[in-house]
Amino acid sequence: MSKVETRLYINNEYAAAKAGETFLIINPFDGSHVADVSSAGETDVDAAVKAAEEAQPRWAALAGTERAKIMRCFAELLRKHTPQLAQLDAQVMGRPAHGNTEGTGSAAIFDYYAGLGEHVHGTSSLLTPGFINLSVKQPFGVTVGIIPWNFPVSSFAFKAAPAVAAGNSIIIKTSEKAPLSLAYLSQYIAQAGFPPGIIQILHGGGKTGQLLSEHMRVRKLSFTGSTQTGRAILIASAKSNMKNVTLELGGKSPTIVFEDADIDKAASSCAFSIGFNSGQVCIASSRLYVHDSIHDSFVEALAKAMGQFQHGNPLEAGTTMGPQADQAQAAIVSKYIGIGKEDGVIAYGGQDTKNNFFQPTIFTDVPHGSRLNREEVFGPVVVIHRFNDENEAIRLCNDSEYGLYAAVFTQNVDRALRVAKRLESGSVGVNCNSPVTANDLPFGGWKMSGMGRENGPNGLAPWLEDKSMYVKV
Ligand code: NAD
């Protein structure tokens, strides 16, 4: 059993859920009991909101440089504890610990937003005679981040860092599947210097998330998770206080591989995209459109690249693919492999292995309307389609309700940019899949993959309200 403090982190103190409810964490690799974690109910949610509400005005009144100092200190602690965070996530959701640098990546996110928070500026205008007009940016107040299990630490950082840099307080609701890395990290919140109530960590499942999304005194909610839950959160917000909502949702990301692409490089990039974190990645390239003339050689190269993944204990070096995060997730992958067997042809893999592991799998000859091709699997399963013509490839890529990520492989720069422009998605990789950094660019989805943007140079904007002041002179 883990030694991590698994009670709720409210007002810089640990407290068991008032109703005494807990939930179990089971290691998906060996079925062992990892921890019992407190599950926040209504009283706990109210206590956290009250603490957040009381603390936030003093936090907002600090100089940006003072907030930044605390954030940078927290970033250092995150960096230092990267291996411990990776080991905890390996135990709870099977992600290989070796090479998991979510801690250092998340530290960079805190550093980045610490810097942005030192430069929050509004505008002024003298265009209206008799007035000096000012526009200032102010925090929302109490904010909430509800996060998924597939990248617990970076999902936390993507929300907490900009929220507090902008002068908000934030309550993070961890995922019931992977709360331990953030439970562990909570001990460094006070140590870094965050006052009580500024970053609070609540554990619990959908019910806890629902209490937060319906809460009348929460003014902004940023959610990362499935499209289905995103819809429920939007409805909850509409029915309560119409809190500002940002949604980062699911995907069914397409990749086009043209006949002039470097086949081996494209195949190894696509293999990594669908195999990394056992395919449990929102931007995983799960639909591949390959030019007819290179189809067979590409399938062969992709199978070879997929064969490089090493199944094993996620805590051991050498393991590059762990099990699915839990039995429920494994059952979903199994279901979609079943659909693929009915609707198409297995070109590689396809076998369930023991302990929630799956062989990376390639399907071909799957109709475009098949559920395997339209729905998010969240496992190492890819569908390959043939195309002959650029317009056809673009039309097929865009024939999806999702629009989170897409990629194009070609050595023709004109074509790469022309195609990237026409793909209906929030991000497009050119000769690469899946890189996301918080610092350079905004991230988010088109269509049913999301609403609003996070990250990038304007990443503080979603956490700030504008106020216009009309000053008569
Ligand atoms: P999920 O929607 O099941 O759960 C996400 C979070 O929402 C969890 O903390 C859960 O407890 C909470 N929740 C569940 N029901 C709720 C409700 N009714 N009200 C409020 N909160 C509720 O998603 P998941 O299985 O944890 O994560 C996988 C999904 O997340 C995939 O669809 C994936 O594509 C998506 N995802 C998207 C991004 C992105 O940036 N777009 C990143 C990572 C994951």
C-alpha cells in the first residue's frame, strides 16, 4: 500500500471526506491494492470553495512578481520530485515510469506562467472626447480544474499554473483513476509558499466533479476529459450560474501520408503516436490515410515500428508499453478490437494479452462509417485507409465530429501547408505527430473536441475577465 497522504487537501491541510467515503486504487499491472483515497462530497466541496473564496482577494492583491516567486519555487519542487511522480503514475495507471518526465515538463509550465503573470496588461484609449478610457484584466475569483487520468501531472499544471498566475484561486479535482501523483504533490503547495486556499486538491469521481460544475460560487471551470463529460459540464454550468467553461475533449486524430513521404520516419512517428501511454492520448493518431502507391510498404514499416514496443512491469526500465489504465479501459479496447474484426482486416497485432495489455494493432479495409473509425478507442489501435487524391484525403480526414489534432507527412512544403490549412483541427503536425508544448502555441479542439484554448503566449487570457472603465475628465 502506498504511503502517500490520500486525504483531501483543503486550505493547506489534509482532511478526510466528511461523509467518510473513500475509493480504491488498484494497480492495473498486478491487481494489487495501491491505496484508499478520500472522496469529496458536498460538505467538502463547500469547504474548499469557501476557503478559495476567502483567500483569493489577498492573492490577487499581491504583486505579480510575488506570485511568480512562489510559482517558481513550486516548479523547483516539481522538478525535484519528477521520479516519484512517475513511479506513482506507473502504479496507478500503468504508464512506464522510465522516461516519464511529466514532472519536469509541468515545472516548465509553472515557470512559463510565472513569467506571463508578471506581464498582465490592459489597454487605454483617448479616442472618446472628454474621457480617458481604461481596460483592465482581473481574475475570475474561485476557479476549478477537472482533469483526466491519462496525464495527471501535466493536466494539473495546464490549469493550476495559469489560474494562479492570473490571481485566481483554483480547486483541482483529480481523476478517480489516477489521483496519487497529485496527492503526493499536494504536500509541496504550502512548502512552496502558496497561502491556504489558493491551490486545493479534491479527490473523487464524477459526483464530486458534478458538485463543482454546479457550484454557484465557482466562476470559471476548465475541464479536460471526454466529450461526453464535457457536454454534462456545459449543461451543469448553463443550469447553475453560467460559469465560464473551457473544454479540452476527446479526439480521433487523422494523419495523411503522401507518396513522397519518408516512409520509415512517418511509420515510426505514427507508431509512437498510437503506442505512447498505451494509446491513451487525446491526440493519438488513430486514423491513417496512406497514398495507395505506398500503402503496403507503409503497413509493413508501421508493423515493424509497432513491434518495437516492450510490454512489461511499468516500474521497470526497458518497459515501453504498460497495460491499459484499468480493467474498464481494457474492456473498451477489447470491444473495439472486436468491432474491427467484424468490420475489417487485422494487418498486425490484434491479440489480447494478459493483465490488461494489448498488442499494438493495425486494421485495414475498415469502412469509414465503422464505429472503430469514428469513435475514440483510447488504446493502441490504428485504422489505415487508402487514398489516391489530395482532396479525397482531406475530405475523409474532416469526416469526423472530432477536430483536436491532425498530421501530414510529405516532402512537398507547398502541399504540406495547403493541406494543413484545410484540415479541421485545432493543431496540425507537419512531418511529425503529437508534439504539444504549453509555451509556444495555443492548444485546443475544433468541433466536438473542445471549446476555448489553453496554453501559448495568450494562455492567461482564459483565466482573466476584462473590465472597461470610462473615466470622465
Ligand atoms: P472522463 O470524462 O471520464 O473524466 C474526466 C474527469 O471528469 C474525471 O476527473 C472525472 O471524475 C470527471 N467527471 C466524470 N463525470 C463528471 C461529471 N458528470 N461532471 C463533472 N466531472 C465529471 O475522461 P477520462 O476517461 O478521465 O479521460 C479520457 C478522455 O479525456 C479522453 O476522451 C481523452 O481524449 C480526453 N483528453 C483530452 C485532452 C485534451 O487536451 N483535449 C487531454 C487528455 C485527455
